[in-house]
Amino acid sequence: MPHSDQSSIDRHNREIQENLKSWDRKELLRLEYLRFYREIASCLTYEIEGKIAELGSGIGKMKEVIPDCILTDLFLNPWIHRQESAYALSFESETLSNLIIFDVWHHLEYPGEAMKEFHRVLKKGGRVIIFEPAMGFMGKVVYGLFHPEPLGLLKEISWNSPQEVNLNKTQYYAAQGNAWRIFRNNNHDRKIDSFMKVRKVKTFSALNYLLSGGFSGRQLSPTTWRGIVQKLETFLDLFPFLFASRMLVVLEKK
């Protein structure tokens, strides 16, 4: 999702640099992200040949779990392999076996336009693996109160862009609840089902992640409590509409 002004680019790039410092400093955060990455890795398909790419790689740590992953982002940092926009991918058609988008979906103002590109670059049977905030009651409270990006739960989702919109010059956009609304509440399901099969929708309470404070907040529990909290997560995961704060979606090209 392109940014139209230099100030947005500079701000987001500063966030990436700060996130890298937090990654190095906060062990609980690292452990939880590596756990998320392993969940993603378990959903990759190796039944077809093709490249594995991540869109919006940020600090680029996906490679620690998926070494052959091509890291892409709007912003070129030393660890990024390719500069890419979701609306105009430079990959050739039908060359990817897997496309990972981690905390990117909620920045897609026109997800239908991005899905056209995802469909184009994937081989038949290839997968889009989406990891996003989830909007159980706990997720709504935490992200709504302690994260600067809006939830966007009451705002209409524009699946496709108006003809007059230049997708290379769209403004910064964020609506953290969009994946939950689309994939958990089945909004736009017919538009997705026309060319993608929804293979999996899995939710997580991700309490350890929340207690880590994420990249910008203060850690709220010691890392040594992680095992105990994981046992509690097993129970909380049974009630996603109350406790879900993270979700995994797997789409497969028909």
C-alpha cells in the first residue's frame, strides 16, 4: 500500500527502526513473534514449486523461521530483498507458492485490488497466509485503548477502489478490525470465494504477546511466567469472541 507523502514514509521507517531496537531488547516479544512465525510456517504449502515471499516485512525477522523467504517492503532497508507494493507486485505471474502478509491486511484500503495481485502472482494451489489483529472483546479493548491505529469496526470496507483513485498515490490507511470483519464475520465471502478458497481461520488469545507490550509498550509480565501464561492461553483460546487478539487466515488459489 503506497504512501503519497514523504512524511508518512519517514514516520513509518522510523517505526521500523524503533521496532528493531525493541526486538533486540525484549525477549518475551521475540519469543512470541517467533511462535507466530512458526504458526505461519506450518501453513505453507510445499506441494507445488515456487518462491515464498513476505509482503511488508518490516524488521525482516521472518527469515529466522523461514530462511528461503523473500523479504519485501515499501521501504528499502539492508535486510529487505525487494521493494514492493501490494497493489502492483513486480513478481511475474504464477511464480509464488506462498505469499505471507503479517500485519499488512489492515493497511489495505482496497483489499480486493490487492487480492487481484495476490491471485496473479500465485501458482494454482498457492497460498496467501494472513496474520492480523483479532477483535474478540479483549482484542478490541487492548488495540482500541493502547494502539494508535483505529479499529475501523464501523467504517465501510471499500473492497475495490473507485476508478479515479491512483493506487500508487493512496494515503496512509489503517483499520485493525478489517481481517476479523472479513474472515471471521464472513463479509465479502463471495468475492473471496470466487477465486480463493479459505483453508483456515484460527484465532489466538495471544496473552503472552499482549503482556509483552508489543513493540511500543511496556512489558507487563516477566518472561519467566511465559509457560504459565501459555497454559492459561489454552483455556482462553476456547472463547474467541471474548479473548481473541490475533488471527491466522490461510487462503488457497483455486
